[in-house]
Amino acid sequence: MSYADASFQEAYEPQGQNNSMTIDEMRILHRTALSEAESKRTELRLVLASRYRELVGSSDEVISMKERAEELNALVVALPELVERVVQSADASDAGGSTETLTTDESPFKVGKDEE
């Protein structure tokens, strides 16, 4: 006899009787057991649905974080070029040459979905 069977018997065995039950008592016991099992199944479904929603929400957050990380990486990669252009522009203005300015269209910090 397994632990579950023994536990079931302990829970539903009438106290003080010699394991004899009437058919009506057995039917009541059966209905009670089925009702409890259905209740547990419903509870499990609700818990699983809740965990699934949490998982989907977490995966959406991970995808968003990945996109932000890619944008940040593009900015970091573009930084040396921008610094070089600023240095060249400063050198050119110190030498009295023409000054080069960045327009918003030239900015290496402009990262969007259309550039991917």
C-alpha cells in the first residue's frame, strides 16, 4: 500500500468502525473525494495561468532590455568617431580653418528601429 493510499484511508476511514461502510457512506466519500480533486485541479489551473502570465511579462521585459542594450551598444561604438570629429573640429577652429558642425542628421547618437 502506498503512502497516498494510506493517507487517503486515514483521512476517510470512519473512526471506531471496523472498515465497514454502507454503500451510501461510500458514495458520499466518493463524491467528497471527487469534489476535492476537482477543487485541487481548479486551484492548480489558476496557479499555472498566473505563472504563465508572469513568464510572458518577464519575457517581454527581457526583450525590451535586449533592445535597449543594443541601442546603448550602438552609442558606445559610435562614441570614438564622435570624439574624433570633435577633436578635428576643435583643431580646425584653432588653426583658423573652417569649422565643421554636426547636424542632427549626422549625429551618431541617433539610433532607431529604421537603422537596424
